[in-house]
Amino acid sequence: MGVVPLVIAPNGGVLSDDEGQTIAVQRTYLTARSTEFDAVIPTHGGTPAVGNKLSRDAKANPDVSALDPRITLLLSEAFRHTKAIGAWRPSVLALKTAGISQNSAGITV
């Protein structure tokens, strides 16, 4: 069985790059749960998405200006469930905001 990546984004639809390549969004921040994944790799810092209900989502992250709280929740759940988490420069902020040390077991930066 091969790796089946799932793309999670603030909203459903299709993501495209500068060259016109597209990929469908399979889950949204609202519908994704860490238990569905073996690993999580955030691709950027994830500032709060349009439509983010700060009053509802603030419990996941009181500093809502730094990161979409639904990403913080997903990462912290994945970490607690001992899922592998990978990150690179743009997404290191997501780990830090979720309270996850880059030196923790299961984290690759």
C-alpha cells in the first residue's frame, strides 16, 4: 500500500500553483482530525483563514493572530497521538505556536 496524501485547506475546492498544476482539497480545517493521519506536514504558518470564527476557535489558541487555531488544534492533537510531524522554514511557526518543540521525538524539521 502506497502513501496517500490528503490535502487540508481552509475551504474545499482546488488548489493551484503558478504553473497551473492543480490538486483537490480532500478535507477542510473544520473537518480534518489528526486520528485520520499517520503524519502531518504543515506547508506554511497558516494565518487565520477567512471565515474563521474567532469566538469559537480561540480555545484552541488564544493568540489567534499568529496561526489559524484549527491548525494549532490539529498539530497539538497529532503530537499527543504520537503522529510523525514534519515541517520546514515557513511552517516552523506552526509548531512553535502549537507548543511543539522542534527537538521532540517524532518531529523532523
